[in-house]
Amino acid sequence: MTPDLQIEIHKWDGFAGDRAVPNIPGVVRVWHWPLDVSALEVADFRKVLSPDELERAERYRFDRHRNEFISTRAVLRMVLASYTAQSAGSLSFDYSAQGKPALKNGPPDLRFNVSHTEGLAVLAVVRDREIGVDAEKIRPQPDAQKLAKRFFSVREHRFLEKLSGDELQRAFFRCWTHKEAYIKAKGEGLSLPLHAFDVSLEEDQPAALVGTRPDPTEAGRWTLCDLSVGQGYAAALAVAVR
């Protein structure tokens, strides 16, 4: 962790965007919330979504997936509205060629990233530096070793192949969230291969970006950390160092 960076983790408590959040440089605020919402909550959440978001929601085949998308987008809007002078429903978004979102009508230095997995969403917000967040529900992954060999770096695969059982599952998802958070922060999507960089995997060690290729100095430009967002989940945050 760099000395000019402070990370706060909050469970979203239902405020409707009318509570101002101080937009302080060097402070990363991480918000997380459950996605198992009632039909009444979903109906309320729909009211702040844009027509294109509602259209995207209807593409989901199953109600659970549709409701999780609606909840994620609605709370994203409500939290971001607390950083602006606008209502949640009035916010609009731009997307990079790789799909990374940005506010069209918000503070120009505001950066954010959101991730959702089964039953949980996580949002990270900061000023004036790139950021990425990823969350995954830890679940049995019988092909963990095969996936690691195919997609992860040699260093990471060699570490994971020594593990088994629950220890392997936790390490696999720890690796996955570390790597996804960094890729999302970079905003390069699939153009940045998972094997082109190494992340820390040790459960008793701080998260870190330990190697980048072809530019080895890239690793020093990022802070990586684990996030505690609930039992049974792995989550990680990547933030650019100023």
C-alpha cells in the first residue's frame, strides 16, 4: 500500500443518492451489497435505470440474473450520484472500446469500477487514478489446475499445482481476482493476456503485482490488495500509483 492511498470498505446501506460523499483525493471507497433482493426492491431499482439498461436487463433469460443486473446498475447509480450534484436517474455513461465505463456528466477526475458475482456486487470509487475491482464467489472448480496451466503464468501455475482441496480453490480464486482487478484497471480487456504478468498467491502475504512483461517497471505503477467483502467470496482491488 502506498502512503498516499487510503482504502475504506463500506456495506451499502440503502441511501438514495441524497447523502453527499466527500470526494477526497487518495481515498478509495469500496462499496459492497447483496444481490438477493425482493421483487419490491427490484421494482424500485428499475425506476432509476436508463432505457438502454432496462433493455439490457430484459435480455437475461432467468429472473435471478436479470434482478442481479438491475440491482447492480441501480446501486452503482445511487452511489455515484452521491459524488455528484445530480440524481441517480440522470447519470449517463460512456464506455471505452474495451467496455470500461466512465461518467459522461460527472466530475472529470472521478474513476470507478464495478464487479458482480453470484449474490454480491462490489464497487470501487476514487479520484484521479485508474482503478479496477473484481469479486468472485468461491465455489468448487474441478478444472482449476487445467485452467491455471492454460491461462495463468508459469509462476502462478507452479504455485497452484502444489495445492489441493479447499486450499487450491481459495488460491485459484485469489489469483483470478488479483489478475482481473489489474486487467480491469488497465482497461485493455482481452488484449492483455493473463499469462503476461504475475500476482501474489500466498494466503498469508499481502496482495501484490510481482512481475510484468515485457515492461518489468509496470509492476511498480500499481497497488494491489485483497478486499474483505463477505464469507465465501474473493475480491481484489487494483489502483494506479501516482
